[in-house]
Amino acid sequence: MTLLSSCTIFIAKVFPLVKFEMLESHQVKVYVLKTLCLFSVLLNYEGILRSQSAMEETDREAVATAVQRVAGMLQRPDQLDKVEQYRRREARKKASVEARLKAAIQSQLDGVRTGLSQLHNALNDVKDIQQSLIDVNKDWRQSINAIENLKDVKDAVVQHSQLAAAVENLKNIFSVPEIVRETQDLIERGELLQAHRKLMDLECSRDNLMYEQYRMDSKNTHDMNLIHTYFGEMQKLSEELAKQLWMVVQRFLVTVRRDPTLLVSVVRIIEREEKIDRRMLDRKKQTGFIPPGRPKKWKENMFNILERTVSIRIEGTQADSRGSDKMWLVRHLEIIRKYVLDDLLVAKTLLDQCFPPHYDIFKRLLSMYHQALSTRMQELAAEDLEANEIVSLLTWVLNTYKSTEMMGNSELSPEVDANSLNLLLSQNVVDELLSKYMSTLTSNIIGWLRKALETDKKDWVKETEPEADQDGYYQTTLPAIVFQMFEQNLQVAAQISEDLKTKVLLLCLQQMNSFLTRYKDEAQFYKEEHLKNRQYPQCYVQYMIAVINNCQTFKESIISLKRKYLKVEMEETLSSSHASMDAILDIIAKEGCSSLLDEVFMDLEPHLNELMTKKWLLGSNAVGTICVTVEDYFNDFAKIKKPYKKTMTMEAHRKVVVEYIRAIMLKRISFKNAEERKEGAEKMIKEAEQFRFLFRKLASGSGEDTEGLCGIIEAIAEVIKLTDPSLLYLEVSTLVSKYPDIRDDHIAALLTVRGDASRDMKQTIIETLDQGPSQPNPNYVPIFKEITVPTLNVAKLLK
């Protein structure tokens, strides 16, 4: 067995003899240290022995290495002369190594010798300590009986302690009734600190007596009840004092302004009670005894009362209901805002000074107000709110609450960080309210638009002209009413959030689209009702002009609304909707213009029927009357806004020319000779000039081409005026080249009006023109396709 193994076995046998209690002994500590030192020495000695066992292997390796070195030294014959020199050098090296090795071994042996000596001494010390422990154990067992014999002494000590406590509190015991009366008087006079001091003395006397009784006999409930009954009035005093404290706490905002000392006294009393509660709970952990009524938890009760007071203050601000005041919610929220801001400012500036720092009273009060507001907002959200009330509530919750008007007020910073406050309403509740608002708003907008249209329709049948704007254009109040309503709702939505504003704008434009369809139908119905009796309504033309102008106003208002409330990136999503509304408005305006022109041409019909008749040829002034009538109507049409006025003038010009040419094609007259043809043609040219003058006057500043259309009449007149029939084909072909939409029946009717073309000539001209190539002017707008010739085909005309 190696020396290391023997040492390990020795330590394993010795250490169990050392008990834990002995480790406190100085001798044992010395013994342990010596043992560990010896163990370290033995480990070193074991290492030396292992080194010696490895020396033989090392010797063999050294011989092999020496052989290699000698072989390396004696590689050449001339090196044999240096053998003696090599031998002496190696001998010196060997002597040096052996000397160092001997010194090291001697040092290790000295260490082992010292370790063995210390190990022997430690063994003797362990045997002495073991014997001492046996003696101590024997003495301890003999002392147990002596301790049991001291029980009577212990009981006597306990009884003496109880009697000492009774003697100490004897004066208080006999004066309990008097102290109770004094305390009651102090409470009634509001001297709360003094009253609490006396109450504490009474409680201390009672608690000490009960504690001593508990120590003597914890199961003796009779004596405990006797003490409790004797001090029974004290409990009533405690409750009365607490009642006074809570009254002060409930009025903390008033008290801190008028009498902060009273509030400080209340806090001091509560702090005293908290210390007593902690002391009694600590004693309960040690002894199991706690006086009746403890812990009072007055600090916890104070915060509960503060929380109830804040809740009542928030709820009590509602002075009106929806039935008595439509603005009840706005008023209620504004009162809450003012009260909460004032209360928190008071709490920050005054209340903090009345409470200990560890109460952190301002933050706790802020949390109470936030929770009370959250509860109140949830109660309001659960009610059946109208759309404007939902907006008021959400605006207050999402914006006003954290704004500078309330929690973001500079006087509350840095204690209040508005951005770190949670939302008063959860996102789910907010989403539900927004959904309800959008649904209600949709219904309201539909109703408002319907009502606005009905009101506008009533204006259409008035006997007075509609109002004119600052530029003199007729208009009704419909666009202003509609877009004022849209503006109000968008402004309200913008107060809540950008997202809601965008949703409301989309809703408004969507409903506007539907509304314009109804508006178009109502305008069409208005026209149809007028046609049944053209005398009613009296101001039909003026109100139809107003309807047309409204279309332009609607267009401008839609653009303005989008530019003001719609983000640039959202415009593309509404492009199709905008285009649809523009298309409907253009249709309404176009149909309105058409109905007004129909009104004009219904009055012109008798005079148009005189054209190209014998009466006309003999000097009828039908065209003069037509021009006067058109000009008279266009005096009213001047109240139409420019985009539609220009269209109106162009359409009137075109329609007059078309009706004039249609009168020619109706073949009401057939000139009998060249004189009549010349007279008729000159009259046509003159009347074309009258039309040109009229429409140049009406279109002044609009850039309308008044030459081309009247030129058609003059071109036809040239064909009629032609005196040489042999040139008729050339003149007709010139006419066809200018106006390529002219048909065979038009040419036949024109030749019939001339009155001198034979059947063969007509057929020849028509057949020749059919074979000729057509090269239409790309800028020419067809006009003859609108003109029909009476139902006689070309063959019949030729016959």
C-alpha cells in the first residue's frame, strides 16, 4: 500500500470522530490545519517516490540519447583527437546535474520528515479531543434532570411578569372610564392627535394585560373576555375616531386648502396605527397572540376611501341628461376635465407636503383618477349614444385627455407623462364605438341628403327666381347645404383620428355618388312635369339654370373637399369614384341644357315651320323672330356658368342651323324660275349672316367658331342660286366634298327645291357623285346625318 493511500485512510478514520459542535474549539481548528498540511507533504513525497520509479526508464533513455550524441560527435576521423575534450565537458555537465538532483532529493526528504512528525502530533491531539468530547456529552446528559426541576421557578417568573404588568397598568385600569370620557371629548372637539394618544394608552394597557393572561393560560377564554369587556368602550372610541379620520380623508381637497394641519394630523395617526399593526403582527409570529381588532389596516382603508371619493367625484359631475339637454355629454366631459385638472394641480402643489414621501401620494392619486375616468368612460360607452355623442366621447378620450388642456398640462409635468398613460377605453371598445358611429353616420347622411333634396325640390316650384351668387349665376342652396354637412362631419372626424377622417370622407363621396343619381332622376322628372304644362312652374328656366350651375358647384366642392381632407397617396383609390361623379354631373348638366334648348325650340317651332315656304319667300320675318327669341332666352342663359354656357351656345347654334337645313330638305317650296331661285338664295345668305351675327354676339369671348355652320347654309344657297344648269354637277360636287356626310336623298331634295332639274339630270348627278372618291375633312363635324328627308326614296323622286 502506498504512503498516499495510507494517509487517505487515516483521515477517513479520524474525521468522523470530530463532532460538529467541536469545530468551535481552537484545538480542533489547529488539528484540522495540521492534518491538511501533513496531507499536502505526503502528496509531495508520493510524487518523489513515483519519480524514483521512473528513473530506471529515464536511465535507459539517457544511454540511448548519449549513444546518439557520441555518434554525432564522431562522424569524422579528425574528431577522435577531441575525445578527451568531449569526455571532460560531459563529465562536468554530469557532475552539475547530479549535484542539483541530490539537493532536490535532500529538500524533499526534509519535508517528508517534518510532515511525519506533524502527523504524529496531530494523531495525539485528536485522541485528546475525542476524550474531551466524551466527557462533555456525559455532563450534558446529567444536566437534563436538573433543568426539569426548574419548571416551578419558570412558572413563578411568568407569574411575576404578569403581576408586574398588572401593577404597571393598575393606574390606567382604574382610570379607564375617565380616560374614555376625556377621549370622547377630544374627538368631539376635533383634537384628534390628543384623542389618539389617549386611545393608544388604553389599547396598550388592554393589550399588555391580555398578553400576560395569554402567556399564563392561553385557553382561559373567561379571563380574556373579562378584560375585553372591561375595555369595551375603547373599541367604540376607536370606531368614532376612525369615522372622523375618514371624514377628513373624504374632504381631502378642501381640507388641504383650508386646514392642511388637520390632514397632517390624520396621516400621523394612520402612521402610528401602521407601526402598531406591524409590531403586533411580529409578536403574533413569535407568540401566536394578537389583540382583538388588530391589524386595523387604516392606511389601506384610507386609500380605499380616497379611491371611492375620486370615483364619486367623477360620477357626480353629470348634471343633465339627454332629455333635458342635448349637449349633456359635452357639458359632463368638460366638467370632468376641469375638476380632474384642478384636483391634480392641488394634489401636486399641496397634498405632497402633507404625506410622507414613501406614500407617493400624487402618483397613487393620479392612478385613482385614471382608473375612475376609465370606469366612467366605459359606462358612457355602454350607453345607447347618438352619433354626435360618440364623437364627443372619442374626441375626449383619444385627444382631450392627453392634451395640454388636461394631463399634458405643463403645470403637471414632469410628474405626469401624458404619453405614458394608458387609454381610458380599450381598443376593442373604441373600434365598436367607431363602427357604431360609421353606421349611424351613414344613416344620418342618407337622411340629410334626402331631406336636402326634398327642400331643394320645393324651391323649384316657387314663383320667385332663385338666388344668384356674387358673379350673378343662378344657384340653389343645395350644394352649400350638402358640403357644409360633409365639412362638419369631416372636421369632427379629424378631431378623433386621421383614419376616421379618411373613412368619413370615403363615406361622404360614396353617398354623394348615390345622391347625384337621385338628383339626376329628380331633374328629369322636373322637366317631364313641366312639359305637361309649360306654364308651370313659372320660373322653370331659371331653376333649371340653377340645377345646371349646381353641377359645376358640386364638381368644384368635391375637388376642394378631396384636396383638404384626403392624403395624396389615397387619391388614386378614389379616381374611379370621382370620375363616376363627374360623369353623372355632366349628364345632369347636359340634360338640363337640352331641356332648356327644347324650351327654346318649342317656342321657335311656328317660325321654323315658316322657313322655305311661299310665305317666307314673299317676305316673312321668321328668321328675325327666331333671332330675337333666341337672344331673349340667352339673356337668361347668361346666368349659366361658363363651361356649360359655352356648350349651350354651341348646341343652340348647331340646332338652329340643323333646323334651317331640315326646312330646306322638307321641300316645302320648289322655285319656279331663276328669279325665284336668286331671290330665295339671297334671302338664305342674308339669314345665314343674321345667324352668324347672333351667335357671334352670344359666343363673344368663348372662342366658338361661328363661321362653319352658317357657311353650310350659304353653300346650299349657292347651289340654289346657280343660273347655269350645266354647272350644277360641279356645284353639287363641291358641296359634297365640303360636307361628305350629305346623302343622296339630301341632294335629290335640294335639286327638287331648285325646281329646274329634270329626272335624268338628278339621276346623272347622283350616280356620278356615288362613283366619285370621298376625301372628308378631318375637322368636319357631321351635321347632315341628323337631318332626315321625308319618306320618298330616290327612285320615286326620279319618277
